Amino acid sequence: MKISNYLVALTLGSVIAFTSCDENDDSFDELSSKETTLQQANIQFVEKTVIPVYSSLADETMLLLTSLEELQENKNNANVSNACELWKKSRQYWEWSEAFLFGAASKYYIDPHIDTWPLDKTALENLLSNESMMNDIENVVANLNNGLVGFHGLEYIIFREGQPRPSSDITSKELSYAIAVAKDLFLSSCRLEAAWAGMEKIADYKAEVIEDAELEPEDNFGEQMRLCGYPGSVWKSVTSGSEQIIEGCRTIVDEVGNSKIGKPYTGEDISYIESPHAYNSIQDFEDNIRSVQFVYYGAFGATSPQKGSLSAYVKSVNSTLDQNLIDAIDECVAKIQAMPKPFVLNYKDSKVRDAINACADLDDALAAVQQLIVRE
């Protein structure tokens, strides 16, 4: 462990020990009522949303890897279909995490590494024809450019036009590549969980994968979010932690509206279509907005605001702003669901503009809540 990281860990550890000795001691007296409430919302964000999503993502990517290994051993259409279903399940957990790409996903460049599109097909063909690289493909994958790995590298191998690709069309080299990519995806997912939960809190087999790759995270972002405002945390105040959470939501809403949907619709970049081979684009968009919903409602899978959530805090201060944001989330989901599928064949439809507008309205509602958190 680096000296600087050791000092941070020691500081955070000391704070934890100090603040947990007695629930009734006065170490929190310096926090205002607002800060105390927001701190609990920040902690709930970590424990009930971030860690459960990343833990499940790691679990699902492991199953996806296993399915591809089974496909390699017994190449048939049923096994391709199974791999496709597990790709979609894994993909959904990733999309549910995109409201909190700050922290580990950005610091360790995991987001671009596993979720860059469109796939560089020319580079992939060159890779598959390079005997030297294919003979060492598991080591090569970690250093490939972002347009060759992750979800979309796997998608291209096992999907065609929204359906499982015929097993007879998948070559042995493509399967070797896919398995190497899936191992890398599983490793990345484990790192995300460990970087928010702590290495000591994840399953032993996940920790072993990380340790074998010598990629133990230098940070515990969950601990830092719990301790916003204390020495050692990257968030220098409780409010800045809460603001970061809302900013994460705004970032993905902007990306969905202006990039994922907007670039193809406006003609700025018609190749910029997410999950085009699986015909999964619209599901991806909806899951991104659901990610915002889970964050604001205070728990993964929540369909209504939970006690101790950011929504509960905002409602206590300004119920109108809270309801505006809830309504904007619902409207955005509805407009995305109303777009004709598949998006790759219908990105110019008039209902696409409605979804873009709904994303803009949702961002406005999030901005108002962000201002409230900072101001009040």
C-alpha cells in the first residue's frame, strides 16, 4: 500500500472507530440538521443502491463467462441463446449503475473500457487473424483499445439483428476472444464492487480474481461517501457528497438524451447507436433512467421513495420540487418506452424527439433539486 493511501486509510479508520463508539456521543454536533439528514441519505445510497447493483453485476458477469465457456465446449444454438440471455441480464445491471459512474468507474477507466461503442469491426478482424495475439488473447484483451472489449465486443459475437447468432456462424477464434473479453468484464465488475464495498466485504472468489490480476482498488469510495466532510474523504462536505450523487444522475440523463438518443436522431452520428446487434438500445435507455430512480428513491429496485432517501429529504424541504422530479422520471421512462423498437431501425421516428425532450425536462428537475441541496 502506498504511504499516501495508508494515511488516508488510517484517517478514515480512526473516524469510523471514533464515530461508532457511542451513538449518543457529541461527535456529530458539528453537523447541522440538514447535514445529518443528508449524511444518512448518502450512506443509504452506498449501502442500498451502489453496492447491491455492483455485487449483482459481478455475479451476472460470472454467469455470462460460464455460459460462454459452455458454448465453447458444446457449440449449439441453445447455448448461444443462453449466453444471449445472460448478456442481457448482465447488461441491465451495468445500465442500472450508470447514474453513479463517478468514483471507481471513472477513476479506474472501467466505464470506457467495458462500454465503448460502436465496436471497431476492422480492428476485431485484424485481431482474430493475428495468430500471435490470439495465442495470448487473455493477456492481450486487457490492453486492447476500448472499441474492442466489454459488452459490445461480446454482443457482436453472439447477436445478429436482435436474435442469437447461429452457432454454426461463430468461429472458434471468436469464442476464444469472447471468453477472454468476458473474463476481463468479470474482473472489471469485481473491481467496481470492491472499490465501493471494500476488498474485505466481497466474496473470496471475487477478491482472488482481483488479487491475481494485481488490480486491488486504491480507494474505498463507499467509506469515503459515508464520511463526507471528514479528513480523507474526497468529498469535503456532506452537501458536496449529496450534490455529487445528483450530478451523477444529471450526467447520465444528459448522455441518454443528447448522445445515446440525440446523436443518431439529429444525424450528428448515426453510428452512435448503443447495443445495435442485440436490439437492446431502448432497454438500455430505460434502465439508465431507472438508475436515476433508484438513486433518488433510496434503494435498488425501489418503485417509490424510501425512508431516508434523497427524495425524502427534498420532500421535507420543498414537496413541489420532489414531486416534479418524481413526475419527470415517470414521464421520461414513458416516452422512452413509447419509441418504436428496435431503435437502430427507428431512430428518426417522431417519438424519439419526445424522449429527448423528456430527458431535458428530467435534467431540469434534477438541476432544481441540486440547487436546493446546495442552497438550503
